[in-house]
Amino acid sequence: MALPPTPAPHRNARILSVIAATLIALACGTNYGFSAWSPQFATTLSLSATQINLIGNAGNLGMYAVGIPSGILIDTHGPRWGVLLGTVCLGTGYWLLKGAYDAAGEGYGMVGLCAMGFLTGVGSCSAFSASIKVCATNWPRHRGTATAFPLSGFGLSAFLFTAVSRIAFPDDTSGLLLLLGTGTFVMTGTGMVFLRMFPQGAVHEEEERESYKRSDSNEMRRSRSGESARHLIHDDDPTTETSSLVSTPTESLSSKPSPHHHAHHPNITGLALLHSPSFYLLFITLGLLSGVGLMTINNIGNTAKALWHHTDPSTPSSFIQQRQLMHVAIISVFSFLGRLGSGIGSDYLVHHDASRFWTLVTSAGIFTSAQIVGLTLGNPNHLFLLSALTGLAYGALFGVFPALVADAFGPTGMGINWGAMTMAPVITGNIYNLAYGRILDSHSIIHEGGDGKDREQICDLGRECYASAYWLTLASSIVGVAWSLWCIRREKVMRTRRAAEGRDREA
């Protein structure tokens, strides 16, 4: 078989783009390190738990609510524009927050502080979306592997910055904010220089060259083993690739291959989503579970502070701050593991004729366990259990969910569809975070500093400071388990119906 004559982009250039995308993603998950600096920020600026959660929610709002407009920018003007926007917003947001901290909040109102948090979220969303699009586009036959690198880098972002901060700026919140502003600006700006998205025709041409070589090798091997040509064609068809992030157009809602698999080609986007039952099904699932994770992620610092003040009121603030950084790092590492595991695990399920939704059942089950730990744990030395379980469950949720969206609606409008889906965390994340803040405030008392200026809200009741919030998220997690199981039953019915329709057409 003759190889295509037209030159294709060099493989090394596409690999370099994956590396650049991973560097960008490492700068985009810093919002999950909010608890590493928010308690000290609140103390210095005399903010209540509700007020600091408003700033955190503003970051979440920027991270999730601008998915659609940033997706449109990237789709129409290219990924580098998305990274450029992210570079400016991340650097500006964190530098302004550092300025507010250094000035002890003088001249900064809540609206301004929330706007700074919002900028960090916008920057993270825009730059990360661009990095994912480049990897998914440049590697059509290897989307799962290519996108796994930036996806995992996003999960490790908070761990990277807190680890560097512990070495370079120990017990220095201003230094951490400076590191966040400068580090995210430099990393995204550097990655943008090397980020390239190649024309689809040229990429497919190069992929075909590699496929021809594999086809010849596979044909010789399968001829020796007596396999039929039908299996050979199926294995070499690029549309059979199963991706952990962006699936191919031929995948159905369940992503389960069937004899009539290629008869189902979803292509739903924009306002058409509002007429699709699958949109509401997935939207509710993501809302139920993501809000649970965001509450602990944004408040693990407050939880550690409450437990240590109850266990030993004389615990120095520097020690508590180090423990807060440790828990942020634990959440980050386990989020990385959850994302990696759910991506690979969901592909394994698909290849073994099972449903991707079982990954969501697992995530919801881990979330349920985490909420029980949050309700019962009283020893701050064991708080790592809550951090680890939350990070693992949250990573597992977001590691598989983009694939479910692509399965349901097709990858053509993935940017807009994913942006619409991530409105769900905005809703539930705000509800659960504000509930935690109000509950903690209701149990806290104001401690005045020696000079009468440093005011700190402290709750020394241990887990009673926030327990009511975990009853709320426990209920949400249990409903999430039941809802995910119902999704599996629903897709099984749909798959059976499609198979029956296919048999009727053949008859």
C-alpha cells in the first residue's frame, strides 16, 4: 500500500506541544490550593468564614462559569489566545490578592476581593481548556494518552505550588501569593510559546503513515493466529479509539461497543442541549458530587484550624499553617491519582462491555465515605483521611466526566458542551461553601489581637464547628450513588432499544 506523498508535521513537534500543554495545566489547578492561604488571608483582613468563602466561590465561578465563552474564543481564534487570556488573568488575580494581603485589606472591599478571585478562576479555565484542545486535536488516534498528561498535571498543580512554598516561603502567606502570581504567569506564558495545533488533514496523514506500519505488522501476526480480516479492520479503524477525555464520534452514551455501534453518531451542541434528557441527567450528577468535593477542598484549612484549636488551643499558628499546606498537597496528589485511575479505569470498563457510569458510582461511594469521616473525625492528626478521600473522589469524578459528555453529545461541540456542563459546580459549590461558612461563623467567636487591630474568628468546638455542613453533603453523596446507579439502568435500557431497532432495520 502506497504511503501518502504529502509531508506531515513532525511527531516531535506534537510531543513538544503535549509537554507545553502539561506545563500550562500545572499552573491551572491552583484554585484547589485555596485552603493553603485563605485562613491566614481571612485573619489578616478580619474576614469571616462566610466572607472568605465568597472569595473562594468567586474563583470557582470564574473556573466553571466562563467555560462557554472561553471555549468560543479558543475555537474561533486558536488555543494561544486562550492561554494568553489565562496568563494575564492568573498573574493579575494573584498579584492583586498579594497586594490586598500586604495592605491588610485597607482600601479593598469585598467586591474587589471577589473580583480578584474571579480572575484566577477565569485564567485557569481559559488556559486549561486550550491545553486540552491542543492535545485532543493533535493526537486523534491517541487522545486518551495525550490528554492524560495535562489532565493529571492539573490535578498536581496545588501540590507543586504548596511544596515549593514550604521550601521557599515557609510560614509566609505573602510569599505564597507572590509565588502563585509569578509562577502561573511564567509557566503559562512559556507553555504558550511552544503550544501548536496542527491542521487536521496533516495530523491524520501522519497518523495514517503510522497506522499503515501497524496494519502490516498486525496483518502478519493475525494471519499466523488465524484471525479474520473483519477483526483486523475493526482494530485499525481510528474511530474505535476509546479516550479517557474526548471520545470519538462513534461512541454512544454508554460507550459500550455493540453490533450496531457505528449506527449511533451523536452531534448535539448549543441550545439543542436543552432538549436532550441526557444533558439534565449528567448535569444533575455533576452538580450533586462536585459541590461535595468543593466544600472540603475550599475549607480543609478551616477544618484543620478548628480541630487543632479544640485539641490544643496553644498550637502555634505557624504549625497550623504547615498542616494546612500538607492537606492541600494531599488533596492534590490524590486528585491526580483519581483522574488517572478513572480515565484508565473507564476505558477498561468500556473494553470489557461495562458502563463508564460505574466510575461515577465509585466516585460517589468514596465521597460518601469522606463525609462520614468528616462527621466523625475529631483527631486533627487523622485529618489526612478526609483530604485523601476527597481528592480521590473529586479526581475520579472529573477524570471520567468529559468522556461521558463526549459520549452523549459527540466531540464536535465539546468546548461549548463541557462549558455548559460545568455550570453545575457553580450552583452546588456556592450552596455548600456558603453553608459551611455560615455554620462555622455561627459557632465562632472574635479574638482581638494585642494591638486591637488583628481580629481573628476562632471556633474551638472541634468537629461541631462544621458538622451540620457535612450532614448536607452526606445526603448529596448518597443521592449521587443512587442517581449514578439509575443512570446505568437507563443506559442499559437505551442500549437494548437501539440494538432492537438495528435488528429491525437489518430484517
